[in-house]
Amino acid sequence: MYGGDGQQGLSIVTEFFNTQSATGDVGSALAGAAVWFKIAMWLIMTIGAIAMAVWIARIAVDIVLIVTKGMGKGDGAIQGLSKFGTGKDENYTSVMKYISGNLLEIILVIILITLLITGWLFRLIALAISGVGTLGNKLLGLDIGGKFSAMDAEAFIEQTGAQRSSSLRNQYDENLASAKQYSANLYEQAKNGAISDDPQFQQVKSFYTQSMVKADILADELESRDAKAEFKLGDGYFQQHLRQSGEGTCNTSFLTQDVMSVYNKNISCQ
């Protein structure tokens, strides 16, 4: 048995929630909430239909006010209708004033209500969300995800040598616990028939590899400082991430070469 079980236990609990947030099945969650999405969209479309009826009624009031403009200003009943119309009192003095003051707003409101009724508003939102990544990657020629990964790797490697051993030991335990959680998730996905090119499967493999290379970098630094003696740990404590036998964490089939190359680190399981 290895020393420091309390620290490892805390790391395991912490990383359990971290990995659950990263590996949660978003598709299943959305599928489970599909009924509520449908109800919400139905409500929005229904409200849009009601809004269209109200807006058409207000345009009808506008027409009444325009055609009765010659009936006299003292007719309170007619003038009282103006608060139900789409424009102001001065817009009803002539057809040209009404068109110039109200036409653009009437058209825009009808377009908005139509988008609500037909559901096209949701398609526009989806296009806007997907367009952000497309603009970054295609139009500007940016590899946003890759650049963030490279920056994270560079900063991690540079900071490792400057940190205290106690901090590095805690980070090792955290990355070990994280790698175990990702490994368990990958085994579960593979058991359920996940294929190698499945996006979610590949994403978890990337997270798993990041935890493994970070654990390996930390282990090298801690062993060079003889941290086992400092913390009174058993032999092989900082090699736990490389074990394959028993409840071992290391599995070369789960490691991705592109992530290891970013950290300039190759993992060889024991």
C-alpha cells in the first residue's frame, strides 16, 4: 500500500465531479428533456400566432383611424381608438404620414412573429452558434482549440520546475485520479459499442491523455527531487499512472499521439 491515502481520496472525489462534467452524456440529457423542449417551442409558436392576430387587429384599428380622419376631432370614440393602433395620433392625419412613420416597424414585427410561428428563429440561433467556430477557424484561419492546448502545455511544463514539491504531489494525485475516471469512462463507452471515430469517445481520450502526460511530467520532477523520502511514500508511488496490471490506469490504446506531441511526452505503460 502507498502512503498519503487521505490526499488521494480527496483527489478522487474532486476529480470524479470534474470528469463527470467533462464526460456527461449531453445527447442523453437533451433527449430526456426533449418533451420539455417541444412544450416550450409549442408555447413560443402559440404566443407568436396570438401576437400575429393582435398585430393584425392593431393594423385594422390604424385603417379605421385613417379612413375616419374627416369625421371631426371631437369624436371621442374614434379618437380613443388611437391608443390601440400601431402609431401616434399625428400618423393618422394622412396615408403618407402613416406609411412613412409605421411601415418599417410593421414589416419588422411581422417578420419577427413569422420567425416565432414557423420555428425559423431557432434555426437562426443554431446558425449563429455554429458560425462562431466557423468564423474563427475558416475565415480568420485560427485553430482555437489547438492554440489553447499548446499554451496550456507550455505553461504547465514551465511552471512545474518552479513549484514546491507539496504542490506538485497534490497535482500528481489529482491527475492520477482524473486519469482513472477517464479510463473507466472509456472502458464503459467501449463496452457499449463506441467506435473509434465517435466524437465523444475521441474527446474523452484527449482528456485521458492530458491527465496521463501531466502525471508523467510531475512524476519525473518529483522523483528527481526524491519526493518519496520527503513525504515518506512507498516505492513506485509516482509510477502508479503507468501500471497496467490489476486496477492499472495505463492503456496505450486510449492515448492520443497528437496530445502527447503537444507536451513532447511519450507514455510507455509498465
